Amino acid sequence: MGEYKYNWNYLLIISLVSAMGGLLFGYDWVVIGGAKPFYEPFFGITHSPALQGWVMSCALIGCLTGAILSGWLSDRFGRKKLLLLAGALFVIASIGTGSAESLTGFVLYRISGGIGIGLASNLSPIYIAEITPANVRGRFVSINQLTIVIGILAAQLINWRIAEPVPADATIHEILFSWNGQTGWRWMFYACAVPATLFFILMWFVPESPRWLTRNPAEHNKVKRILSKIGGDQFADSEFESIKETLQRKSLGKEVSFLKDRGIRKLLIIGIIIAVFQQWSGINVIFNYAQEVFATAGYSVSDILFNIVITGSVNLLFTFVGMFTVDKLGRKTLMLIGAGGLAAIYAVIGSMYFFHLQGLPLLIMVVAAIACFAMTLGPVTWVLLSEIFPNRIRGLAMAIATFSLWSACFILTYTFPLLNQLFKASGTFWLYGLICILGFWFIFKKLPETKGKSLEIIEHELTDRTTG
């Protein structure tokens, strides 16, 4: 790799533009939490747990739809066009949700934003993986996770700054007719339209993925121009031949025909398990449960919003750690650290709940769990998913893995209250710890190391390994 002179500024710019899909994903996913205390009185669902749960989770329906469609559509129309569609959906969703006057309209726009999340969460890491050199691919793909975290923190900050102070004894009626209840929650959603519009505009100036373009012989000259701009003529010639060779190993045929290949099936199973494990490691429950943890520690409503911003800041800080270690320590090492670290932290959190230990020590452990996830399972899962699948079916296989991830998220979201009621907080966190132990075993036994290898070399090694 050292003989090539890469155009790092160009790579960074197009990676950052693509990764804005991650920023919008993070913002759209989290913004509803800050708006929740205010839109619920507006739509009259404060005393309807079923409707509250539906409104909070309806975006997942869109996520699942976007994730599964993204593979089929991106393998036909390209990564760029689908990212443009995601940008347009984010613009529509942010304006539509903020201006909604009925609950039905609010839900429909949330679902449309969820489709944007499903598309962006799949295609942004694929696109970055397909344009970056092997020796820095992990770091560049991790930019997508970084922007997701920035989007989460931005939503937390904007929610905190937009919301006016809420008296501790405020009634639902008072909240409904306050500025927060009539207007404030709308601006929380409107704010997303600014980066969404910027993303949509900038994506027009980003090239299509050269690995996708190589499928069409009429685009081969364009492929070489893109690769030359990335690493020079020598790099373009070498990379182009390598890409062509992997695409020609087997014709794609019908999109589902790759499931007949035993080796590809094994890779797909690895991808699905890694995607599901990222969610069932329980970190989204940590984020959702943080508000109650802070409340039991004696914090007021306004302090809780600020403390959630602190957790978002920790999430951002340790995502940087993951970005700068993924190409040094390797994917497998970081995944093992994440699974083992979370298992240990959950063991302590579960014990604290069991023995009724609260306050600052419990808050420290919550922050430790977020930090552990942010530098390991958070970014590295997306890196692995973007690089372990063969070129010819990467879009569709990635879509299946992403669909599995969002399905796991849906199950996690819905089962937590039931598990919490059945096993209490202590037993629930111990259960997530057990899942992390199982994840550690699977990663140790089954997950290959892909650090520093081109996508084509990874394809050769993994398909040979799984068919051997």
C-alpha cells in the first residue's frame, strides 16, 4: 500500500459527505426523546401507554423497510442515488413531523424518517468502505459511527437548549399550553432539516462507488478516473483489475442465488449474528434507562436533560478512541474488548440494583458502559459489516444484516419492560451480561480479522475459509 500516494483530502471530503447520513440517522433517532414530554400532551396520548409506545417505536418500521429495500435498490441503482433518496426523506420527515397537527400525520412522517435511517445506516458505511484504501478503511468507515454519535449529541444539546425550564410540579395541562407544548417540540424536529438539506445538496457532487460502477462495462473509464483521483494511475490500474476479478468469480444471476453458496451463507450468518449482538448487548437500554437512573440518583428534570448531554459527550469522546484504534488493534480485538467489558460492567450494575446501591457509583458504571460500547461494538460492527461480504452481493447482504440489526433493536425495545418486570433491573442487566459472554465466545471462535486487507483479499480469504 505504501507505494501509492493517496489524495487524502479528497477521500476525507467524500467520506464526510457520505457520513452525514449517519449524522441524520443519529439526530432523527434521538430527537423524539426530548420532544416526548411535550408532543404527548399535544396529541392527547399522555395516559395511553400503547399509543406512547407506538409513537416512540414507529420509526423502526421505516428502519426495517429502508434497510431491506436498500440492498435490492442500491445493487440496481447505485449507492449514491439511494443516499440522495435518504437525504430527501430526512428533509421531508423533519419538516412534516414538526408541522404535524394530527397523530396520524406525525406517525407517518416518523416512519418516512425511519426509512431514511434504514437507507443511511446501510449505505453510508458501504460507500465509504468501497472508496477507501485497505490500510485506513476501518478508520474511515468509523467516521460514519462518529457522525451518528455527533447526531445523537446534537439532538440532546438542541433538545436541552430549546426546552424552556419545566417546574417540577407542572401539570399536563400547564405543559400543553406552554411554549414547549405548542411550539418548542416542533423546533426540535425542524432543526434536522438544515443538515438534511445540506446532505442532499452535497451528495450530488460525490462520485458513485467505483466498485458498484465496475459491474457495468460502459462505466469502466469512469471507474478508472475515480480510482486515479483517489490514488493515482498505478493504484487505479491495480485496484480496477482486482475488482473485476472478484466480480467475475461468479455471476450474480438472481439476487437470492448467492444463498446456494455454502461459504456465502456462512458469511451472512456471521454478519447477522454480529449485527444482532450489537443491539442485544443492551446499550440502547442503557441510553433509554439513563433518565430513570439519573432520577433515582436525585436529579431534577432539568438536571436530567443536562446529564443526558454528558452521556452523549462521553459517547462522542470514546468513539474517537475506537476510530484511532480500529486499524491498529484490529476489529476482532476491539469486539472482544467490547463484549468482555460490557459483560463485566453489567455484572456490577446488576449487583448494584440487587443490593439497592444508587447515586454516583451507579452513574459512573452507566457512563462506563457507554464508553465501552462507543469505542468497540458501536463503530467496529459497522466496519465489519461493510467489508466481510463479497463485492458482487455486498449491497443485498449488507441489507439483510442491517435488517437483522433493526429487528434486534425492535425486539430489545419491546422486551425490556417485560424483562424488567419479570427479572427486575438486576436480573435484566445480568441477562444482557450473559448475552455479552455468549457474544465474546462467538467472536473469539468465529470472527476473522480483516485489518489492513483490501476488500478483494478479504473476499478471497473468507470465501476460501468458509468453503474449505
